[in-house]
Amino acid sequence: MESKFLLLLLLLGFLGHTWAATDKVICYYASWAALRPEKGAFVAEDIDPNLCTHVNYAFLGLNHDGTLQILDEENDVNQGGLKRVSALKEVNPNLKVLLSIGGASADTGVFTTVAGTPELQQAMAQSAIEFFETYNFDGLDVDWEYPRGGDIGTYIDLLSALKTAFEPNGYLLTVAVNSIPGEVGGYDIPKMSDILDVINVMTYDFHAPWGNTAENSPLYGGDNESQWNRDNRNADAAIRYWLDGGADPQKLAIGIAFYGHTYKISPENHDLDSSAEGPGDPGPYTNNTFSLGYNEVCEFHPDGTVVFLDDMKVPYLYDDDFWIGYDNEESVTYKVQYAQEKNLAGVFIWSIDTDDMQGLCGESNGLLKAINKAIQ
């Protein structure tokens, strides 16, 4: 009887691991969206806390002495941006809110300095805890883009120091990482998987927004692509790289972009991989060369022609001389299903403030709702 009981416990443990939930919806919030004009403005109260399991407040900076740095005193503190985001936990007590530090425009040299000195590692950990206590946050997301070469070991040292300091109070530690690790010298994936709560794999920006028209965030490689592109420049290739490298699938989140890369084309040449005259014009809300938010696509190209690519599982849209490779409700659903098939922790979004808040493509916040529907 005892042996049968032990066998049952082992079986239940195996099934529990095999069928662990893909249930995380990690919503990055670009805090500067509150300052965008007109319909592009998106403030903390526009976040639906019941559609996100985590909200990552982007971005804070890092000082050379290891302390965290407020980048926009007026928006983050005087206007209450940080506290207004953490107040969302009053609506959904299960929501976790994290400070995201770094980003694409951050000084990587500061990270290298802090990571390489134990005293500065400790200073960063203590500064983060002070921020958690002051603003009622639940953890830190480290968006170092990217540790290179000699940084790989000290990157692990920094993460270990942070996790050790955070564990007594249950604070979370997550990171955002490159989707093609070989391009930046690689990561120590097994150690990262042991230390971190979530690894957000940035499965977008796979193709540069110049040259021929190309998708921003294909799930799979395209039939017309080179073998190298099929092996590297798509979400499936990136996730398989991390899994094959030793990551626990329940620590990985696949990235979903609420924006796309734009091109200026000749109206008669509007297929995928067609020659382009250059990047598309910036949108009036996001004001980014090479890209538009999904909200801008919905508002300013309502009559564009949408073509869904069955091999890549993403759409593109063309409208006269405008072309964009992006994600819509159908493609984000495929990405959630992929996360479930791979037994991943869930998905993360960059960034929820460019969802279709006005409902101009259909339902308001249509992408985020489609993700939740697919998960549930």
C-alpha cells in the first residue's frame, strides 16, 4: 500500500509539472504615454488591472553609485505616476507591479560598472527595496540591453545579489532579454533560470525597418526566407534557443508587440519582401521613426488591406504608399496558443499603451482582450 501511495504522489507531481499553467500576462506600461497628445494619451487609470497579471512600469534609470534613478520627476512623482500604477492593486489584489529599469536608450556602461562591483550590487538592491516600500511595488525588472562578452559573469553576480536581497520579503526579480542571444555574446541561461522569476524574451524587432518590407514579430519563419532567417529571426526560433539552452519553460514569457514596423512603398508593390523607398513616417502619438502603435494603425489606416501570412502567423497591412508588418487579434491568439503548447509561463506585452483603447478596430483594448480570451 505504501509503495502505491508513493507512486501516486510521484505521478501527481509529474502531472503537476507537465500541466503547469500558461497564465501570466505581463503588461509593460511606457509611462511617457501619459504625455502623448489627444487620443494617444494613456494614463495609469487606463490600465485594466483585471487583464494583466503583472504591470511593469517603464522606465527607471540607474546611477553610477548603484541607486535607482527617477527619469521624469514630474510624471513619475509629482503627477503620481508610480503610486497611481501601484494603486491598481486596490482593484485587483492579485496584481503584481514591478519597476522596470533600463531600456533600449539606457547607458549600458552604468550596468557594467554596477554589476562588476559587489558593493554597488548591494547598493542597487537596497535602493530597489526602498523604492518598493515607498511606492508599494512588488519587484524589479532588469532591462539591460545588453550584457556583452565580459559582462556575462557579472550579470549573473548582479542578479544573484538582487535575488538574495529580495527573497526575505518575497519581491520578484525578472529580466528582459535579447531574442537572438548569439548577437550579443550569449547568456548563462541555466543560472538565469535558477535565479529569476520570469525571463521576458523580446520576440520582436526581428527585421530592420529599412530595405525590403518585412515583419516585425513573426511567430515562425517564412517560406520565402533564407535558412538563417528561419533559424533565427522569429519567435519560435528564439524560444527554442532559450529552451534548448536550459531555461525552465515556466520561467519564459514570449513577447508580443503592440506596434509594427512601417515602410514607404510604391502602391503597386505591396507584397511581403517588396522593395521600399524607406521607413514610414512617424505616428502622431508615438512619434517613432520606423513604427506605428496598433492604435495608430486602427485610427489612421482603417481602409487598409490586411493580408494574413499563414506561414508566419502574422499580418501585414498596406494602404497606398504605406506598409506595416504588425500584430492583430488573430496573430496574438496564435502566440498565446504557442506559449501554451510550449508550456511557457505566459506572454508579455510591449506596450499596452498602444493597444486600441478607442475601439477603432473593433473592441476597445482588443489585443489585450484577445490575449486573455486565448489564455482562459
